[in-house]
Amino acid sequence: MNGFEITAKQKDSISNYKRLGIDIEILQDNIVKITQSRLVNGIILNQKELHARAREVFPSKEFKIIPVVFSLKATDITNEWILVKMNEFGIKRKDLIKQLAINRETLNDFLSGKRELTKPIKVAFFYYFW
């Protein structure tokens, strides 16, 4: 870490942000990378907001801040994931049919794996259950 020690307060801040889905890494040459790796309470931060949070932890201008915004991993959304979320939230197929404007056959095909979940459909399910 370039010969400097982070303070106890900085360590606490980094730990607290980690619990909120925000990872702070100190890279070489006084570069601080701040990444929103997961969503907590449905909050998505933009680059400016991430930069401001990193600057609160590392106020010195000697640190260059690199913000990395949240990015949905669509590969994580599968028919099994949807079924788990339905069970977790007590959502019935009828609810999905009405609220996502998907017909019964199509929904059944998605959930059974007969039909591939396209990226836009995965995104729709992600934000539905978010």
C-alpha cells in the first residue's frame, strides 16, 4: 500500500461500506477503487456518488478515486433463481402474469426451462424482485 498506513477510522469506514455492498480497495500508486458490488435497499449509486463516498474515507487529493458502478450479472438470473424469489416473496404465477404482462404459456416455458430467458426478460425479473 505504498508505505502508508490506513487509520482505524478508515478501516471502520471500509468495513461499514462493505456491509452496504460497496467495496473499497487501495491499489498501487495511491489509487482507490470503489465498487458497488451489490444492491442494498434498492439503492444504485452513480459514479459521482461513489467518488464522494471514497473521498470521505480518503480526503487527501493524493489519492486518485476510481468509481465502478453496479452492474447486473444477467447470468445469475435463471429459472431456478426466479422460482426461489417467487417462494421467498410469496409470489404466485398469476401475479407474474398480470404484473409483468407475460402470458401463462410463456411464463411456464421460462420457468420450466423450455424457453431461454433472454437478457431483457432476465432484467425484468431482476427489477421485479428487487
